[in-house]
Amino acid sequence: MERLTDRRIPRELPPQSIAFRSDDAADAVTTRLRPDTVDEAARTPDFPQPWADLGLKPDEYAQLGEVLGRRPTAAELAMYSVMWSEHCSYKSSKVDLRRFAETMTDTMRKSLLVGIGENAGVVDVGHGYAVTFKIESHNHPTYVEPYQGAATGIGGIVRDILSMGARPVAVLDALRFGPLDAADTHRVAPAAVAGIGGYGNCLGLPNIGGEVVFDSSYAGNPLVNALCVGVLRHEQLHLAQASGDGNRVILYGARTGGDGIGGVSVLASETFDERGPTKRPSVQVGDPFMEKLLIECTLQLFAEGLVSGIQDLGGAGLSCATAELASAGDGGMHIDLELVPLRDPTLSPEEILMSESQERMMAIVEPQNVERFLNICQRWDVDATVIGEVTDRGRLVVDWHGETIVDVPPHSVADEAPICQRPFARPTEQSSLQADSADRLPRPGTGSELRATLLRLAASPNLCDKSWVTDQYDRYVRGNTVLAQPEDAGLIRVDEQSGLGVAVATDCNARFVRLDPYAGAQLALAEAYRNVATTGARPIAVTDCLNFGSPENPAVMWQFAEAVRGLAEGCRELGIPVTGGNVSFYNSTGNSAILPTPVIGVLGVIDDVRRRTPLGFAAAQRAIYLLGQTLDELSGSEWASVVHGHLGGLPPRTDLDAERRLAEVLVGGGREGLLESAHDLSDGGLGQALVEACLRCDVGARIDLPAAQDAFVALFSESAARAIVSLRPENEERLAALCQDSGVPFTKLGETAGRGASAALEVGGQFATPLAELRAVWSPTLPAAFDT
Amino acid sequence: MTRVVVDVMPKRDLLDPQGKAVLGALPRLGFECVRDVRQGKRFELEVDGDVTEDRLAEVRRAAETLLSKPVIEDYTVRVEPE
Amino acid sequence: MTRVVVDVMPKRDLLDPQGKAVLGALPRLGFECVRDVRQGKRFELEVDGDVTEDRLAEVRRAAETLLSKPVIEDYTVRVEPE
Amino acid sequence: MRVGVVTFPGSLDDVDACRAIRLAGGDDVPLWHGDESLRDVDAVVLPGGFSYGDYLRCGAIARFAPVMNAVVAAAQSGLPVLGICNGFQILCESLLLPGALIRNDSRRFVCRDQRVRIERASTAWTAQYTAGEEVTLVLKNGEGGYVANSSTLEELEREGQVVARYLGPNPNGSMHEIAGICNGRGNVVGLMPHPEHAADDLCGAGTDGFRFFTSVLHAALSA
Ligand SMILES: Nc1ncnc2c1ncn2[C@@H]1O[C@H](COP(=O)(O)OP(=O)(O)O)[C@@H](O)[C@H]1O
Ligand SMILES: [Mg+2]
């Protein structure tokens, strides 16, 4: 594959003369004076082909010969090698991912308009509206070129959402970097954040949430997972399929250039190692301005009913789009590749098929609509070209100046990649890891030790103020953002009349997943679910981005299988379906893989956004309640990590039924207007939740910890299914009734106190700390690290 | 004091959205003769004393590590004649 | 085809936040010999045919009206030797 | 009362400006960059965004859009024009306002709720404020540093053409903490922070920005 990304291919040769360069000797350039055609392939069955370098296994290459009844042409080989790569074919994960379908119940299916398999899932949210959302990784490109890698991550997921027929309305970004003090983190993190902001801001999409986590396992393997939310009317739903003999295939958007040629295949089949840049994919450069035009143009095309099928061009570019459109349709497709508008006229046909130039879309259009289609594109300054048509011959045929260079059954490219049954095994050290619990670690005892612990945690990289990051993101544009960072979930108004809205949160505590992948994945799901419910929205759907190490490592494969099983069963228990997502393998350097990081995004719906519940204490003399039960659960906690650098034991207990009942109270309480604030408890426990709730509007609090419990456990345990709420005293009784109805334990902690200079967080009998002091440790961590 | 100029340009094969935007605007302003535009950065460094080979090597290193991103940009370094 | 280069630099007496940031970063990377840095833009225009005086005048007009903003920037136009 | 909002390729906050105009009781009239006509509007907003990607200089290319010929002519004969953020940059590029906006001194995009002081209430867009009033608007830009040469700055100060100034730490390095200025006549105002994002309690930073829109509706009514 690298040969295709190698830009030293002699440019003075006419385009037709370049096929593949042989790998071994730099000067042994295998050139053809004509492209490798189907006829040529039939004539020269024994012509040696660089299939191994393109990442294909011997049996896969053999299978290709069987599918085609001859050797593949160079273009076909390029196409299959990319489409059958891990990244495009999910060959290692397919077996496990079937669980999501298997655990789907009728209730879960009810509001699902489009499920897994399309560009993104679509759910009904009422009033004739539907919402589509999906999360996707752009990890390796971000490591190689942090700004462009992260930027094009946003660009890609936004086109996925657009291609469902939806207007993209918001983005979120879940980020993982190496340790805050590592030099490479300083190379990657600020540039990745700037890239996400640079692209999203210029595109005009509000960024309403995400995560920033620092951990040594991500050094050299940063994770950038981008989520986009889109809104459509039911009747606007579009699918990626090419049907109707004679319908035209239109390529529109940016011209095709040399960006990221073969990137996908390399990304998915190689891991970073000491050999460095020669193994790296070539990068892509994004043009958010073009993408903005593409969005507005495409929405107008939808509105005028001119599009009968549509697909964005992402990984594997034209190869993937044509194959998937044709495969999902009812016939075949014929493309004249020389019609593709090029930025670089010297690209070979294989390169054109593989190019990952950004900001391109492909539409299937009935002949009588073509003229209007092209007119609309022109109005938006978007290039559009008819490059082929749908046929009824069941083949995907690509011609280059009249000669056929691809002639394949579309299913075989898009859907019939060989499946890998990867061996998996629970690593033996998992047991010793789980046996090494945090219970043995020395704990703070006195009030002043507890206070010092609270401050230390608040200042730590993973719990500190994230506004250094989020202030680089426009959260206001389009004027429908009801909640954004630092709220528990982002909340977007969908309909101004009714107040209908949707909330989204992403979460994953990867330490928990490391300790127990099954439970950890459920805890990630539970946390995202809880975050959504905290704002008052009812969780209805899930998207996931499964970031793991190498699938060729049985221990990693075990983590993966366990996490998927946990997630699938968790979703069934909560009654919300996984609607789509993304798998990213090979997040490892040498032998060390990242912490298994299944980032879970949950979408919720709220009937009236005016009833949302914000995170911060808003006024004095409000009652503060803790909902849920606190156990002595500190293994894998932020405290164990920050104070002791310890990871071992079992993660907190998962009780999804408790999560569901807690959500009932939070959503019901919000709808009744009982709750003035609500904040979920997660990393850092009650202590950190109080810090955040106080600092949000600078309102203090006076609380007493339950007498029956150890103060340290009460403050820093990370038991799940908990939240703190504040409310007017006259509503306390009603809250109690709600909690009793749902079977949610509730404890009055105390009340909110004054605002202003004297405001403080006071923990009865233990300590008090002025909010000014809390802010002074919580706020400067990221600026101090990055602004020097 | 000598002036060393570092020019940093987007790599030929990669998209240059900035150059593209300018190229698109030129004809609208009546400039018809331009076929292609690329936009890069120009750094003017004022360097102490004479520019020795060592100094130049140092500037080249700065160009490579700080002023340009080698995966997407090319740079050139030259001493500006007085 | 001829290449015409337009360099656009921030005016001497105006703030140049980007140049300043580079200047601040250089010593931290161990580059000690640089006294001042300014960051501007470099445009490479590929112009049809030979560059006549008329063509150059046209490019100069583009540099003045579009590529630079005279209150904050200065520009130079030159034909790049082959 | 008809207030036009121009959409350039890459305009983003046009929908927000339209909504604010509607909330204020006006009729929002979409104007297209490629049209020469202002469709008989009583005032014009050049909204925020990244026209043409802002790759060259913010506003540098939008300034040449056909609609700008009409805007410039109308502004010169007294039509109220408000340029917000990218719109402010376009007004400077069009020479309807002096000076320029450069990269934030932090070199980062900044999005935050920003306190500003309204320095001049006698413009078409600020008539419903009192001079000296302190309000919260939304600042969100990467190139918001206002610069001008010293004689221009002196003149702006002398003639009272500074419409709004940042309070607290200077968020972007603007000279004289300038957040907004107007032309001599007070009908053309350029403002870096966004009043349209402070016009709706639920989805913005409060409602302090609302009066920019009610001001112009009132001004147009009484004109
Ligand atoms: N990369 C990011 N992009 C946008 N918002 C972020 C990002 N990282 C964190 N946030 C926001 O900051 C707030 C705090 O994050 P976090 O502590 O992870 O929340 P929680 O613990 O509730 O999941 C949340 O509102 C979150 O959405
Ligand atoms: Mg939360």
C-alpha cells in the first residue's frame, strides 16, 4: 500500500503508464504503457501482483481470483485491498458486532427508523422529526498530523450524517491523550483541539460536549472520536443505494487529488512502530468552507427531491462509494473514471479510485432531475459532474478512456470480505490485576487530609476545568444550544415551536474497562445514559466507538469481545438500541496497547427544552439531595489513580436497573419542574460533583455526610447510579415521593449557601474550602500546561 | 544582523484550501490570467551577526521542527540579500 | 506558465502575534541566535504565458486590492526565476 | 420593518441574526451575496461566520461580492448597517470602517461570554442602551484583534466612534480594548462580539444583546 502513497512516482510519465511500482527495488518501477485492463488480466493470469504489500493475505488473494474468475486488475486489486481491510470490512469485529442485532428487542426497535449498517442510525423523536447520530474515530491520522487529522475527523462524520438526509446540528468530541506532561502530548493535544475547533467552527456547527482524558497508555496512540448529530423530517430520510437503470451517478464537491491515497488500508493494517514515517499513511487536508457549501447545497437538493440515493466519500474514496451504492441497490453501476474532475491531472486511475480527498459526495439522480441538480450545485459554487449511471447488469464496471479496468460483482467488494475468527483469550494476568484492589491503599482520614485530597483531585488533569479546550469551540452558532460544556450532556433544541430537543453525552472510564471489560463497557454506557437523563432527557439510543489495541493479540480480542457483550446486554437491559458506531483497532505501539476504550454516546429526547435541568447550584437555600447508593468502591477510581498511581481490583458494581430507576426520577423530576439542578456522580465521586456544582454559578454549599458511612468513602467512592440534585424546599416532599415510587435511595445532604466572595463548600465536621480556593486549583491546570 | 527567509508552502499533492479560495476570487475581480494559486507562509528571521553555515543549519532545523509541518508542507531557507 | 510570487508581510510597526509566538518558542527549542521574527504570507501565482509588464501590473493590482490589506500589510511582487 | 441579512458563502450566524430580528418584531429578509439588490430593506446585517473560509484575510473576498456594491452605496447614504464579527471584518475590508482585525494575540479561537461597555448610544444600533452601560455578549472568533494606526485611533476616540469596549482582561489584543466602532455618521456599526447570541435566554448568553435589534427597528420607524 505504501507504494501508492509514495509521491515519488515519476510524474513525467503520462497517467496511463502508471500502475504499480514493485516493492523491493526502488528503481524497479513496474510500469505499463496502458492501464491494466480486464482483458489484459484475463490474458496474463500469472502476472505478479503486489497483493501482500497491499495488506491482503494469500487466501484472500486466492479468493479474489475465484470471485472474478481471473486475476484482478491493478485497479480491482487496489479496490479490494482497501475494501477488505480491517477498517472498511470490520473483518475482525463482525462476529462480535452481531450481538447488537441479536440482543435487539421489539421495544428497542420501535423508534428505530434506520439501524446498524447504514451511514448512521436514525431514531424517531416525535412531531415528525427524526434524529441521526454517530461517532467515529480518527485516531491514527491525528497522531500523524494532529491538526488535519482531527479536523478531517469532524469533516468525515458530518458527511455521514448529511448523507442520511439530515441537517447536521451539533458535534461532540471525545479525546484521549498521553500524560499531560509528556512532550508528545504537547505536540498532539493543542493541535488536535485547534483542528476540531478550526473545522467545526468554520463549518458552523456548535460543539456541545465530549471528553478530554490524559493517560500514559495513549502516549503515541491518541484517540480522537468525533460525534455528529443531525435532524431531519421523517420524509427526508435518504439511503446509500443506487437503484433504477439509467439513473445518473453524480460526483460533487471538491476535486479529487492525491490526498490520503491508500490511507485507509494502511491505517487499518499497520500499527505504529519504530520504523516511523515510512509506514504512515499520507494525510488528508480538510476544507471546512467547502464542507459548509456541501451541506447547504445538499440540503437544498434534498428539499427539492432531486436525490434518489446518496453516499459520502470517506475511507477508500470512490472505490467504497461506488461499491456500497451499487451493492445496496438493485443492479449495477457503470463509471467513466476519466470524467472525475481532478486537482492533479497526473493521477493514475488506481489513485483516483483510492484517493481520500475530502469534501466529496456521490448522488444517484434520475435523468430528468440532472439539470436542476447541476444548477443548484452551481448556485453554491460546488463542482458537480455526471460520471456514470446505474445499470441493471449487476456489475460494478469502471472504464478509463473506454477500456474496462474494473468489472466486479458489487456485493463481493462491499459486503463479502472474508471474515476473521480471531482467537481470543482472557489474559492470565487479569486475575492478579483484579485481585490487587485499592482497598490496601492508605486513605486520608482527618478533615484536613480529606480537604487536601479534594483539592488535589480537582486540580488533576482529568478532573480539572476543561474550558481551555472548550473555549476554542463555538457552542452558540445556529442558536439552538440549550446546554453545552461543562454541563453533563449537550442539549439542542430541535423545534422552536414545541420545544422538542435532544441531549447527547459521550463517556468511557477506560480504567474500569481494563479491570473488567464486560462491566466496564456497561459502566460507560451507564454513565452516558445517566448524563443524558441528568439534563431531563429520556435516553433512547446509543452509538459507540470501540477503540482497542491489535485484534491479532488474543488478550485484546478478549477485551473486545467482552466489551461488546457487555454493551449489547446492557443496551437490552436499558431498552435502548445501538444504532451505529465504529471500531478502531491497532491502537498500540510495540507491545503496549491503549486501555480498552469503548466510548459510548447516548442520545436522549426531551419534550420541552425549557424544562431542562442544568448542572450548577443556582441559588442559596436550596435543598441538596444525593440520589442512589454509595458503596466502598475505590478500585479504578480517580483517587487511586491520581494519589497512588494504582490500577487494580474490580470496578464499581453495575446495576442497570438502578440506573433506569434513577433516570426515571431525574427525567420525571425535570418534567415536573422540581429540580433546579442535577449533576451525575462519576470520576472523583461526590466530592468532585460538589466542586463542579458549586463552581458553575459560584454558589456555595453546606452539607453533612451520612453519619453511618466513612467520610472518605462518601466523598470519593465512584459507585454508579448516583446524582446530586438541588431544589426549593417546598418540593422536597414531592421528590421523596418520586424516589419512593421508583425505588431510588435518597439522602438529604444539606443546602446551598451564599454566592460571592464568601461562598464556600463546607462539609460538616470535616472541612470548609472557599470557592475561590477551589477555582484557583481547578482552573489553571490546562492553561499552565499548554500556554507556556 | 542578517535576514533569513523561510518560505513554507503546502505540499503539491495535498489540497490547499487557501490557494483555492484566492484562485476562485481572482476572476471575479477581473484577473483572468492566473491558472493556479498556492498560499503559504513567509517567515523573516533576523539573525545575530553573520550567517555562518552553523547558523543556517540551525535555522533549517527550526524550519523543519517549528515553522513547517513536514508531512504536509515543504520549506526553503535562504539568506536575503541586503 | 510563469510563476509570480507575492509576499505579504505585516507592517513593521504593527503587532504580529504569530511572529511574536514563533520568536518566543525558538529559544525554548534551543535556537538562540534569532533576534526577531515576522510571519507573513507567500502566494505563488501561476500565470499564463510570458509575464509582460501588463500582466505584472495586473498582479500588482491584485496584490494591492485582494492579497494584502494596505493599512496593516506591505507586499512585494516578483517573477520567480525558472 | 424589513431588516436584510446577507448570506455569503461561509456565513454561519445568518440564521441567528434572522431569529433575533424576528424576536425583536422585525421582518428578516434574506439577501444573497450574488444579488445586486437590497430588496428595499430598512437596514442590513452582515452576519458572523467564515465567508470564503476566511483563508486569505477575514472578509477580504466577501467584500467583492456583488451585494456589497449595493451595501456600500446604501451605507454611504445613511442606511443602518451592522457588521457582526465576520461582518465587522467585511466592513473594514470595504473601507466603510477604518482599521483592521487581526489574529487574536492568544492565537486561538475564543468562544466565551464577554462583558463589554457600550460607549456610544447614539447610533442606529445602540440607541436603546445608555452610554456606559455594561452588558454581556458572546465573543467567538479567531481574528478579533482590532488594529489601526495611531491617528485613526485618536480620531475614533475624539469623535466618539468607539461603540463598545471589552471589560476585564483584553480577550484578543484589540487596541484600546475596542470591541466595536462606527462610522462618523453612526449608521454603520462593526461589532466583534455577537449580540444575536445574547437575544434569547434559553439558547444564548442572556438577553443583553437584544436591544441592538430593537434599536434599529425603532430608528427605522422614526426615520
Ligand atoms: N473534548 C471536549 N469537547 C467538548 N466538550 C468537552 C470536551 N471535554 C469535556 N467536555 C465537556 O466538559 C464537561 C466536563 O466533562 P466530564 O468531566 O468528562 O463530564 P462527565 O464527567 O459529566 O462525563 C462536559 O460538559 C463535557 O461535555
Ligand atoms: Mg457528567
